[in-house]
Amino acid sequence: MAVGYGHEMGAPTGEGSAAGILEFDGVTRRFSGMSRPAVDDFTLTVPAGKVVVLIGPSGCGKTTAMISALR
């Protein structure tokens, strides 16, 4: 599991720069006492300066995935 993010939104500062990139790579998030993971094998890359909207039914892990980016 890898969760990475750049330090600010905006255009990358150079070749191979991670500034502003939000990336999830096979993220699984489990809460104690739950039989299933809240988020299972979630992969997403958001390039610098792009806006992404997560859409899905209640309880599918949208908020849990985004909170994971803040940790």
C-alpha cells in the first residue's frame, strides 16, 4: 500500500516532480470489528491541477479513501 501526495496543487515544477499529484496504489483500509474492509485495493492517480469527483452509493468508501490521503 502506498499513499502519496504533493505539497501543493498546481503545475509540476519539473520532469518527474510529484508536486500536486495525489496517488493511491492498492490502498486497503480496515476498521476493527468489521468483517469487510472499508476500502479494498483502491488505486487512483490525480494529476496536478486536475479535479476529480468520487461518485458512489452511501457507505462505499468515498470519504474513507479521501480521509486516508490526509494521514
